[in-house]
Amino acid sequence: MDFLPHPARVMFISAVAHERSAQANATVEKSIQLSDLKLARQRAAIARWVQTAEMSGATDEQIADMRGRIRVFEMIAEPVLHTDECSIFDVSALIPKLPKNDISVFSLRNLALPGDETIYIHFGRQKALIVDHDQDLYFEGAYVTQVDDEVGEDEVSTFQIALVFSDPEFGALAFNRPIAQTLKRNSDFVRFEIKHNNSVQQGFASMAQNGLADESQVLTAPLKVYRAAYDLLVRSMIYLGQVGRDLELGYFDGASERQLRKALNGDENAEQYLLENGFPAVQFVGRNIGPVPELSEPDWGAEPVGFRI
């Protein structure tokens, strides 16, 4: 496995946990064979030492909390990965082309996004979104769920957002590092909600940490990082809601070239093979355009209501 986006990673974590558990049990058994089998206390100490190393300093409660968040992400990622409409959007090429005009007072009540009810927007590695250089930790992307509400005779949109963090070496390290590290890296998130009756600026004020303070990255980075991630996400969302957006279907680097060619030609078996190996289909956004003109507030009156691809 090369690079896997967050929705693909979380689907592998149960397999990682199973493998790490098997490795831990094997370590215990090997250590026991080298010790006196009659020393029950020593056997118990070996098991505790292996378990402590595997949990990497996290308490049982913290591990349970992280596992719970991973289960929630699995339920979110499943439809994102298996929807009939490609629901992963890579905006890494779009970001440097986005305009800087003030969008703080915009309402997103009339914004309709492409894809399914929940989509995943992938930032790539952006300098402004780095939380920790040494750990190569940065905001990688966000799950965005569009909730349609009715206000009188109007249908309006509320957006529930979960910003998630990077794990660029998941494919190389996940099976060879303590499971607690993998769980934390992939279960931490920061959430926002942009209600239909709130402005973009008010949506940022909804930022909330999740879980216990020592389990959340929200307390460990400058506010400007969270503001930058939120700003780039909302600008990308507004662009994705426009008619004429530039989308190009493809796959992340590292996929089998043979299967890739088949998938791009519509071979469903090849598409399934790539997905099972961590390479879901991706809509690459903004690759074929120049700088984006000034963004305007989403307005259903300017385009078909609820337009989707």
C-alpha cells in the first residue's frame, strides 16, 4: 500500500489491530518459552510489558475512546467509498488557485455539493495546515455531510464537518508500530457545523475539540492553523458548488497500472480491486484551470436548485 486517503485507511484499521494483537501474543509466547514456565508472576509481567508497549502509554479508557471514534469513522467512510457517485475530491491542485476575497459573511444555505450526502475533501500536504513538522502531522482533509432542511417552502443546507489529520506512512508503518499510535493518528478530528442560518464566520466559532483534552490535537496547534484549514475547506466547498467546476476522475499514485487502465475504461472488477487495495476513485479538482475568479455567495437563483453530479 502506498498513500491511502483517510476513508481508505480507517477501513484497514481493524485488520491492523488483528495483526498487531497476533504479533503481541507471539511475543509473549516467545518470551515465556525462554523463561521458567513455573514462574506465573514472571509470565504475567511479560504480558503486561507487551501490552503496555502496544498501547504506547495510553490508558484503557483512552484506547476505548479512540476505538469508538474509529468505528464512527468506519460508518462514515463506508458510504463515501462505495457510493455510486465518486465522493472523494482532491483539491490540492485547486488550493493555490483559490481567490482570497472575503467570504466571512457568506451563507452556505443555498450550497449544493456534488457527490453523495457525505463527501471527503482531500487537501494534500499544505504548508499552512502543518500542526507538527517532526511528526509530519497536518490537516489532510475533511468529511463534509450536507444536511437538507426545510424552512417554509425553501430547502436549505447545513454542513457538518470533521477535519482529520495525516498519516502519510500508514502503509509502511501501521503493521509495525503500536496500535495506539495508529488509532490516535487516525481517530483525532476537529469538528465544525455551518448551520443554514449562520455565516461562514459563525461556523468557525463552532469549532469543538473531541474526547479528552490529551486526546485531541485541537489544543496543541496555533489557532491560525485551524482557521487556515477551515478557510481553505469552505472556499473549496463553494467552488465545488459552482456550475462548470473542473473535475477529473482518477486515482492516487501507487495504484497498479494494469488495473488502473482497466478501471478508467469502466471495468468494475478493476475498480473493486483498486478499492480493496486502498485506492478508491478520486475526483481531482482544478487541475485544468487557471486562477479562480472571486468567489460569490452560493445562490440557487443563479443555477438549478440542488444541482449535483
